[in-house]
Amino acid sequence: MASLIKILENEQSTVMLGQKIAQWIVPPLTIYLTGNLGTGKTTFSRGIIQSLGHQGAVKSPTYTLVEPYEFNDMDVFHFDLYRLADPEELEYMGIRDYFTDRSVCLVEWPDNGHGLLPGADIQVHLRYKESQRQIELQALSPAGQAILNKIK
């Protein structure tokens, strides 16, 4: 599967790339977001969620673990597993119930839920690159590949 690397000059370019990807999202879809604190995982997620139709703020679900967004044709679940102490906690919250045929799941810090999360369609890795950020998107399924082909 292919990957795509882009330089993100600022917060707005991060949001805009999320918006671009949102145009091609068809559930079910799972996107893993990795990178150090402050690299733009939630900013990227905000671009997707607001582009799909959410009018309000998009905040990181660091303390709630998941923030749901309901739309006519899909449900979007934004996970932040940064504070997850044990992957087994996901079992208690019914993690499997979130990954349905009409779900788009954006998962920040997916390594903290290792073994209990389904595989990703797209792996997004953000890193600092001098005063900018670099984003690498890697397709891990045919659905992910279809999206990357459209945004190149």
C-alpha cells in the first residue's frame, strides 16, 4: 500500500488536509493518528469532523476517551487513548460497539489500545519538522488506498 508525505505549514493547512480527506470518507473507516503531543492530531481530526458537518468545537477527548458525532449517513467517534492505563479498560466501555458499518473512527494514541482495536485503514503520523509539521499518511487497506489516491 502507498503512503503520502506532506509538509503542513500551519494549523490551517492541517485542518485543510483533514477537510480534503473528509470529502472521500465512506464508512466503515478507521484512521489511526500517531505523533508526539502537540503535533496536530486533534487539529487534523477537527478538519475531518467539521467538514462532515459538525458546527461546534472539536475538543480532544483526553479525559472522556471518546467523543461521538452523529450525522445522517454516519457516526464519527473521536478517540484519544493517551491516558488509557490498560487496554482492558476499552472492554469495559464496550469498544467493539463503536466500530460498525456506519462508523468512522479517528483514534489518537492507538498503541495504548493495542490488541483490542481493529486495524486501521489509514495510519497518520505527525511529527515536527523545524518550524512546521510533517504528516505521513499510509494506506493499510483498499478503502484507505482509495482515499489516498484521490488526495494526491
